[in-house]
Amino acid sequence: MAAVVAFVVLSFASDVFATQQNLFNVTRNFAFVAIIAIGMTAVIISGGIDLSVGAVLVLSGMVIGMTMNAGMSIWLRGAAGARRVAAGGCDQRRDDRLRRRAAVRGDAGHAVDRAQPGDGAVGQPHGLPVRPRPAEAAGARRRLRRPAAAAARCDPHPEPGAVSAGAAGDHRVRVPLHALGPPRVRDRRQRGRRHADRCAGQAHQGQRLHVLQPRAPASPASSRWDGSAPSPPASGRAWS
Amino acid sequence: MELTVIAAAVIGGANLSGGIGTAFGAVVGAALIEVIRNSLTLLGISTFWQGTFVGSFIIVAVLFDRLRARGANE
């Protein structure tokens, strides 16, 4: 609305504004800002501000220019530029992850600058976890809701090479804490219990350790749910 | 570039504290910013003042946003 008003007023106020060359100039400058502003809107909606857009713009422009000079196809050029932009995004995500992990530990690393007075990280004797910012919590919930990831986390009988982090004799596989997402409740044990609820009574110890029962190498004829899966240890719930 | 882009997003209705904003609004904000920057050049104002104008746009847009939010609350 305001843009249309400004356009009309300017075309009357200045006899140069409504010329073809000037409009071409305006639209050419507008394209830069508009494309980046769309991405910046996504960042601002999620509660942050990206200060690296200028650098990413110039860097992707250089990458595209060099690949163009090397005679690559337009799609390859676009992919190279997008790769650069995605790398910037990965840096951002890794930074967020590190901060969230620091918040889970409750240490004073990155967490202090974003801890609110009532949050319970600063000055708390036990270093209770900082409540995550709403945007991060939403992202983590999205990840938790992703069925494949949730299934992989709750699967008591993983495929033989799927999650093979434990030692051969020790069937407990260490699940990294950040895979559980940021804490939604203050109490860590409560969170562990909630995770156990989500896994519907499957093997679960504490909050950090899953008890996973590796399958014996499946014979080609046996399917997954035909009852050939190894039974839990004979002692029943001895692992809990 | 950052200042211009943030101004475009904010003029387009994005809330700097997060949660609100549309992509279409960002495009409209970018159009407004560019039209006004172009007109500043045409009217003979030094390009060094463009940052001042864009920054004041951000302030005015946030002010309008706050006023609107306050009106919605009361």
C-alpha cells in the first residue's frame, strides 16, 4: 500500500522517476534486497537476526562467477552457490546446537547470555537446565516428531548395522543427550521418565543410556516382525 | 546490505522479537525501500544519508508495530 502510494507520488514529483531506465534500475536493485529479505524474514520469525547476509551474498556471487568463468552449466552454478549458502546455514545450526547443549549441561558457557532471571541457570546450585528459547524448542519438537528419528530412538531391536555404537558385550548404546532435544521440563529425571513414556515401556535406563538389544544377523528369509527377533534378556526387566 | 534487508523485513510486517512475518511482506518492504532510496538519489540527497533514512524507517516501522500491538491488547 505504502509502496504504491510512494510510487504514484514520486512519479508526479519527479519527471525522471517514471522513465523506463529508472524503473529498470529500481527493479534491479530491488531484486537483491527482496531475495535476501525473504530469507531474513524466516530468520526474524524464528527470533534471530542474521548478520552474515552481506558476506554470504558476496561469497555466493563469487562462487557463481568463478564457476561461470570455468564454463560450468547454469544448474551446476546454482548448486555451487546454494552449497555455499547452505554451508553458512550449517554453521548457524551447529552454533545453535552447541548453545543448546551448553544449556542442557547448565554450564555457564554460552548459556549465560541468554538465561533469563527466572530461568534457573545462573546462580542455581545444581545448574538446572536453561529453558530453551521458544523457537529452538519448536525446532526440537519438530525433530522429535519426525517419525523415523523417533522410531530409531525407540527401537529396541535395531538392525545389525544401524546403531552400532556399543561395545560387543555391552549392549547399552549411548544416546547423545542432544538427540533427545532440549529439556522441556526442569527436572532431568522427569524428562527421562517422559522419554520412557514415549518409548512405551521399552528398554530405558536413566536418561542417557538406552538398552538396545542388537539383532542377530537376520537370515534372508526371516522378516522383521515374524517373531524371529531375539527375545529380551531372560531376567526380564533386569536391565532397568 | 544487512540494514536494508532487516528494514525490508520489518517494514513488511515482521516482528523483531519473532513469531510474526510473511515473505510477501518482505518483498513489499523491499520494494518500498528501493523506491525511496532511488527517489532520494533523484532528489539530489547525498547517498551518505541513505543509511539514516533506512534506519529511521526501521524505527518508524517498529513504532507502528508497537502501537498496533498495544491497540490490539486494549
